[in-house]
Amino acid sequence: MEFSGVKEIAQIQSSFLKMIDSLEEYRAFVPAAVLEGGKTHNAVPPEGNVALVFTDIVGSTALWARSPEGMDVGLELHNKVMREALKANKGYEVKTIGDAYMAAFTCARHAVTFAVTVQRELLAQQWPPELDLPP
């Protein structure tokens, strides 16, 4: 990236400082369960050809806005299910951002089994009633 002057540098600095402020606001708003690193995955990431799984809770932003307390409990349930399924299916938690996971597996069979397990277990959970989730 080329800079033609001090004005552009000042604009970039201003944008960067706004991003930092936004991150601090995010950290203040989001519960510790979202930010903690408490990973319970296999300690060694898979190598070579791997299968990747990306997950996300659809509509979570609206759920957070509607019921932060309910989502705090819901996210703890979600993370528990995710991490138990990762461990049971030999998955590696690459990273977590909010309610989104990136996981790696040594083979597609483990990845698919993980995905099916997670869906079944999430459907079986007793979610906080204030989330008003469909049955």
C-alpha cells in the first residue's frame, strides 16, 4: 500500500484507533464464555490432508440483542456440546470467535460424524425459555 502523505496516515491511524475502541466495547459486552480460550480439544493439530468444519449459530446477533442472559447460558451449553463432540470425534479446535468454530479433523468421516453429533446434541438441550427457540 502506497501512502501519498500525512493525511492518509492520519486517516489510517484514526481507523485503527476506532477498531481498537470497537474491540474494547465488544469485550465489555460479550460474556467471558465467548472470549475464554478453555479449549478441551486434542492437543496436537492434524497434519497433511485434513477435513475442516466451520460452524455458526444462525441468528445469534438477534438472540444476543433479545436476551443477553439467555444467550450467556445458551452459549455455555453450545460450547459444552461442541467441545465434547470435538473430543469424541478426534477433532481439533483451530479457533473460536463468538459462537463460531473452526475445527480440523484427520479424516472426513470424523468431521461428518462430529457435525451430525453436534446437531443431535444441540436439539436435545434444554435451552433457556427466554430465547424462544422453535421446538
